[in-house]
Amino acid sequence: VPIRTVVFSAACLVVLVTSAVGAFRIPGIEPWWNGWGRMRGWSENPNQFGLLCSALVLLSLYLAETADGARARLTALAFAVPSFVGGVLSGSDSFILLMMIGWPMFLGLKLWTWLFSTERGLSLRTTFAFLIFLAFPALIVSAAPFLPSAIERAQNFAVETMAKNDQAENRFKLWNEAVEIGVEA
């Protein structure tokens, strides 16, 4: 079932994105919210569309992880591309945040798994994980001069985003309610 979902959604998103850029028109669907600002696809608003795209990207990543063979893995990753493009075009902060946090976490966990695998011998994956593990301190040291600038940009982005329409208070309220509902469940 997940592979059918990913294939169908990728095909629909390709049609939707090509329609949104003006290749043709789908009757009854206005893919852009407020003109050409943010893509909303067939959703009520761009944030719903962004969350749908993030779920489809993660589902494609799961299929790539559990696929048998390199060809099936690359196919599953290829199906993630339309969902990723749709999510970026939505301009959803939640999508961007999820991708900025999710991908590095996934890669870190994957490297950790490869690093401490119980395989006998030295596989290409284990070697790659050891090289990344050894290069990580040098990467951190080389990135240190850029850290103040990156922190300043992140702070400015957060302030600009949260200042729009008093988003910060509403978002924290909704997140708090979501956590409470999750704990109760």
C-alpha cells in the first residue's frame, strides 16, 4: 500500500506543479494562494499542502530505506522529489523546519547504525560511517567562524516569521494543545 500511495501522489503532484507553473489549467483548482505567493495545491491553504508534502517525503524516505536493491531505493527517492518541490513551493514554515531537522537526524541515525553494525568485515557503509565520524570534528571547527552569522540569520528569520499576523502566540498555543492531546492519547 505505501508504494501505491507514493506513486499516485508523485504523479498527482507532477500534474499539479506543472499546472501551477502554467503548462495547462485544471478546472476547479486554483493552485496558488493569494496570486503567486505560495502554492496551496488542492488544499484550503499552503500549510495543509506543506504538511501533506512532508508526510509524502517521509513516506518515500521510508520506502527507500526498506527497499530491496539499489534500483528500488533510487526509485523511491525519485518519487520524493515532486513532494519535496511541492512542499518548498508551499512556503510552509512547518515543512521547511521539518526538512531542516528531519534530514540531518535521519542521516545521523543512519550513520550511527552503520558505524555500530554487527557485520563481519569492513563494508563500504561502515567505512563511510567511520570517515564521517572522524571528519565531523574537523567539520565543526571549520564551520565555527560562520556560526555567529548563521545564528544571527536564524534569529532574524524567526523574528520575521513570528511577527507576521501574531503567529508566535497562535503557534505555541496550537503546539501546546497538540502535545496535551498526544499525552492524553
